[in-house]
Amino acid sequence: MKIGKNLSKVLDVLGEILAVLTIAFAAFLYLDGTLNFLTDDNLVSLLWTIREYMILGTIIIVGLEFAVKRSFAFFVIFVVLAAVAVIFSFFPDAIPPFLAQS
């Protein structure tokens, strides 16, 4: 699939950049946890939430890069699973009780 090869290259570069930024951001937050240079608790909470979505975004980009190289069916399955992960991350109360950990 010709479009898959071109898209794979774009996703590869995007995934590499996002991975480096995610690691740098996580290191920044861990340093803040040790040194406490950010004093606003609301800002720290927001930054930790951003970190969670950066991790999810990095995983999805790298997974898409892998999926576009495979069959169309595998690509569709991955996109559906990624959509489920993103939707439930915004609406955690929608997770059925039997799936939630206590």
C-alpha cells in the first residue's frame, strides 16, 4: 500500500519527536516532585494530566505507524481499540463496573 509507506514515514518522525518530548516532560515532572519548584497545585495536577495524554498519544502514534504497514483489517482493529482507549480516558465513569478495578 503506497499511502501506508508515506504515512508510515510521517508517523515515524512524529512518533520519535513525541517520544522525546514525552520523556523530557516526564523527567521535568519527576524533578519537580523532588525539588518542588512549581508551587501551584492546580498547575501541577494539570501537568500530570497532560503527561498522561502525551503517553497515550505517543503509544497511539507508534501503534498507527505499525498498523499502516500491516493489513487494512489490522489497521481498522487498532484504530477502534485506540478510539475506545481515548473515549474511556475522557469518560472513566462509562467503564462498566465489572471491568473497573476496585
